[in-house]
Amino acid sequence: MDIVASVAKIALTVSLSVTFATIAYNHRKRLVAYRQISWLLMIQCLLVIVGVVVVATTLMVWLPTPMSWSWLSLFGSSGTNLNTVGSTIPYYGIVFCAVLFLALPELARIEEEMFRKGTTSWLNALKRSTVFGLTHMLSGVSLGIAIGLIVAGLFFSHKYFKGGVELSTQAHFQYNVIAISLLTVSAIIMVF
């Protein structure tokens, strides 16, 4: 089973690497988002990440069985975001994270167009943020983390109400930059 799991991990990583590289190349004009980074927004995003972690951790401590559940549990694995599995491969993980960084502006735009554009009220924002959080379960995250991500969705909705999809996309992008930065540090530490 270990060989099958390793082959699957490598196949998924190669597939995601090609996908992220293609997205980054086809939407390279969106890299301007890096020049538009606001340090105030970065601090806000960091606080939101702390909120997501607190909610997810609290749920997983209080209700470990249901909140730790992921569809990956069906295969004897714990919940993880399959989109970032490439970061766990020594040496290649650093390259994987670099490619992912290039795709982040477009990935954030896609999610914001899907989940925030057209939001009309806070009740609508709550519904959309719930769908946003739970949709992440498709990539393998646990139920507790998915519920925690509703907090991030509400933050992006707040930004949407203040500045439309452009501001919510920038906030989502900067949130992801922080998350992937932590992942990259982990990939570098793994090498040493």
C-alpha cells in the first residue's frame, strides 16, 4: 500500500505543479497583486488566520471524532489539503511552493468570483462563507478546519462589501500568501 500511496502522491504533485504553472503563466498579469500588498491588510489576514486556527482547534479538541473527519479518512489518512501535498516532498517541496506562489493571485480571484461576487447582505455572506468553508473539504481538509474557514470567508465578505471583488480578492490573496509562506518554511526545514 505504501508504494501505491507514494505513486499517487507523486502523480498528484506533478499534476498540481503543471496546473499551477499553467495558471501562473496564463494569468501572469495578475502578479501585480504582489506589488499591491498592503501591510495593514497583511496584519488583518494574520489575525484572521489566528481566528481560523482557534476555531478549528477548539472544535477538534471538543469534538475530535466528527471535526477531524475528512473524506481521506475513508482511506486511513488524516485530513490535509491535497492541493499542498507537493510541499511535503523533500527538496521538491520548495519548488512546488514557488510555483504555487505564482498561481496564488489567480487562484484567489477564482474563489472570490465564485463565492463573494454578487453577495447582497450579511445573511447571504454567511451562507456563501459556509459553502466556501465546506467546499474546502473537497480538497481533503477536515470538517473542523472547513468550519474554521467560514471565519475567513466572512472576512473576505467584509472586504467585498467595502471594495467589491477587487478588494476581497486582494485580501484572499494576501491571506494565502501568509499560509503558503508558512508551508514554504516547513518545506525548507524538511530539507535541513
